[in-house]
Amino acid sequence: MRIFLAGATGVIGRQLVPLLRGAGHEVAGTTRKPERAEQLAAAGAEPVVVDVFDRDAIHEAVAAARPDVIMHKLTDLAEQDFAANARLRIEGTRNLVDAARAAGVERIVAQSIAWIYAPGDGPAAEDAPLDMDLPAIKGVMALEDAVAELPHWVVLRFGRLYGPGTWHAADGEHARLARAGEFPATQEWDALLHVADAATASLAALDWPTGPVNVVDDEPARGTDWVPVFCEAVGAPAPAVAEAAREGRAVSNALARSRGWEPRYPSWREGFRAPNGPG
């Protein structure tokens, strides 16, 4: 297939391009920064320098690429600007989906987040109620609703990413905070995922049926369980314990596993200590 990978130089995109090429797919990969075009070409992708907020330019880029599938891996979190990331989810996704429709592209795989479920008993499946009080919910719903306008769509609800390039890398922002004693543990439920497992799930999703899919590891955990292990892995002191802002909910990956996906790191316990984990 011919893939239009929006966000090809991002945390997941960098790992996904070689997987797509290795599976025999052609890849047109986007970046906003011209200096990253050479990086994409070296990885075997056709560089497309475009800003998703430029509606006309993204329409032209998608039309020129003539893709079979669009993969939406765009985020804007490098500066921890959550408002910018929400705008990207809302306006950027809108432009990308409209460009797909204009070009006759019927398939899209997009990334979302797994920590959107309202508190409840047991791990949440994909049809569980969402937490409408979550600050990020407006942007997430806008993204998922827009993507669902195409005839065939898959939304990957990823757990909190760790590994190279993420906030939870050894050189990431959360590791820095942990070493400064400013990354407390709470009782909030979390679902975690190594970035390499996010990439393999993205590749697998090209063949999955329409709908949302939770992509998380096998061990949901409260912050009081995983944060101390993370701190140890990055050489930080044991964390303080703080009150949680929300309860959250454990998340199930049963659907993704039923479709043949298996995480390389089934638990954050081993992932945190892997050579390409935070430690």
C-alpha cells in the first residue's frame, strides 16, 4: 500500500517508517521542518514538508501523494503546550480528514489516548463511558469524531508512552522532574505503553476493522505502583505520594490482542529496565 504518514518524524513516526518500509509499503512522510526531509529520505520515505494547519497545502500534499491510507501521528507536545496539542487534534485533524475526502482516500489510522475513560469497575473496554470532565476530552472527541467520517477508520487509544523520545525517556522531561523530586506518585490508574509497541500496533492496524482499539500493555497500574519503579530506573529518589486529581480507570488491551498484536514489553516493569526504556 501507499501510506501518507502525517507526523513521520515524531516519536512514533520515527519508529514506524522503517516498519512500514520493511513490510513493503511506500511511505510519503510529513514534517513541518525542511531540515528533517533528509532524515525521512534516509529512512526510505518520500519527504513531504507541509504544515497541517495550512489547509490548502495539506490538500495539495494528500492529492499529490495518492495514498491508499492516511496515518495520523501528529502531536504538538514538545513544549508541553496542551492547548497547542488540542488545537492540532481539532483543527489539524479536520484539515487532514477533509483532504482525505477531497482526494478520495477512504482509510485512516489515527492515534488517540487511552486515559479517557470514566471511573468504573474493572479494566475499560473500548465501549466504556468516557470521562467528560477530562481537560483533554474536547480535543480527543474532535479527533475521533472527524476520523470516523471516513468509510474505514481505526483509532488507536495509546497508553502513556515511554521509551526513546518520550517524556518518560531517561533524558525526558518527566525523568528530569523525578530526579528533582518533583514527580509524585498518586492513586490514579494509568495504562502504559513502550513507544516501540505503539509502532508495531500502528503497522498491524492497517489490516484491522473499523473502530477504536485500546493499545496498552498488560499491566494497568496506579501511580503509587509504577512511578517508584520509573524513578529507580532513571536514577531518581523515591517519589513523594500526592493526592490524585482524578481516579482514572484501568484499561484493557483484550481487543488488540485478539487481533494478533502482542506487546514486546507486556509490562512497564520490564520495559522500564530495557536498554531502550527509561533506564
